[in-house]
Amino acid sequence: MEGIINYVALGCLALTLILDIVAIALPDWFSALTFSMGLWKFCNLNNNNGDEICGDITDFYASQGANVPDFFKATRALTILELILVAIAIEMVVLKIFVMKDKKFLFLGASASAISAGGLILIGTIVFGVKAVEEYTTDALLGAGFGLGVVAGVIPIVAGIIFIIGRNK
């Protein structure tokens, strides 16, 4: 039973890693009728020929005479840290399953890393969601990148709990 639990938790972490990468890359964390933006890109959706024109979000804010807001920077940092912690947790689990089978401390480390990772991205997505809605129009919506970020925050917490349960069996 312990082996199956380990593989389920490893699968959760692998899924989280994929969702993280997609969420970080998507230019759709926040959108309105005329624009959408992600952590790195800004896209203008309303132009004369109907094409979507995207560019670096730093350049967009510079063209407005402003800097990238701090909540963007904080969310970027927290999502990248979460990505790193998930990768560390995966490494610990792989070591435990295949190399150091008798070292129970690896599951404690993987569990702590996974739960911390989930907490970081959840904090980042909450901060982004609250601040983006406050700063921009009320008719805007939180997008797919934001949603994937939330999901990528819940899954590693579940994986961390699975590690704790699996360790006690």
C-alpha cells in the first residue's frame, strides 16, 4: 500500500509541475474586453484588424510611464519559488522510491516542500486576484492562468498530506 501512495503523490507533484509551467506562461491571468495580461505578457484584444497583439508586460507599463506593479512582481516570485519547491519535492520522492528506500526523512522533506509550495502559489494567486480586480476595471475577469495557479496550489498540498499519511502506514 505504501508504494501505491508514493506513486500517487509523485503523480500529483508531476501534474503540479506541468500546471505551474503552463500557468506561468499563459498570458491570461486577467482579462477585460480590450486586453488580457499574464505575469509576463500583455495582449491588446481590440485593434482594427482583429488580431491580438502581445508584448512584454514591462514594456507595456513603461509605455504608460509606470513600473510593473509590485503585486505582479510578488506573484512572479511566489510562482517561481513554488515551481522550484515542487521540483525539489519530486527529487526527494524519486530518491526515496528508487534509491534511498529506507530513509523516511525524505518523505518529511518532500511533504514540507510540497505543502510550502502549495501555500506559496495560493498566496501569490490570492494577492494577484485581489490587487488586479482593485487596480483595473470591474468588468474584468480572472483568467485561465489564474485558475491553473489555484489548482497548482491545491494539488501539492494534497500530495504533502498523502506523503504524511503514507509515512504513517
